[in-house]
Amino acid sequence: MDAKQSPVKQPLRVAKRGKATKVRKPAGGPGATEKLSATIRRGRKAEIREQARKLGLSDSAYVDEAIAAKLQLDALAEFVDELEEQHGPFGEDEIQAALAAWPSAQDQ
């Protein structure tokens, strides 16, 4: 990789039409973010804010974690569907064995 292609390690300085220079994070990487606008049910914003505060998170961090968890659940559901498609549905004994191995599932 030559100097032109090396990843940026420091924040970039962006000039704003002759005004003071503003610092922003470089695009990509583990701390990079994107803005998303979403419409949610009335009252949900207060629930998000309350739960986020309990956990010491910003609203954005809480929503990001919730989306990540939902994506994991969706991937797991797809995996289970594939297993059932290949091997047939899980039997009651298999379900009980899984629940016994995962005690927190019984609390729900």
C-alpha cells in the first residue's frame, strides 16, 4: 500500500467556506457512524430515553444496540429455519434439552 492509499489515522480537518476549521472523524473504521431518520410510535421515544439513561447510554447508542440485537435474532431465526428445512422440525425432547441448557430462556 503506497502513501496515497494508506488509511487515515487522525481526524480530518474540513474547511468550511473560509471559516474556522472543523474536526470530524474519518469515514469508515470502528467509530464511524451514519445518520438515520426513523419514525416510531408515539411514546416510544420516552421509553427509549428512559431505558438508555438507566444503562448510561445515549439514545443513539441504545437504538444502535437494539438494532444490532434484532439483526442477531433475525440471523438466528434464519439459521433455525435452514436447520429445520434440512433436518425437519425440532422434537419436543430437543426443545426441552435446549431449554435446560439455557436456563435464562425459562425466565421469559
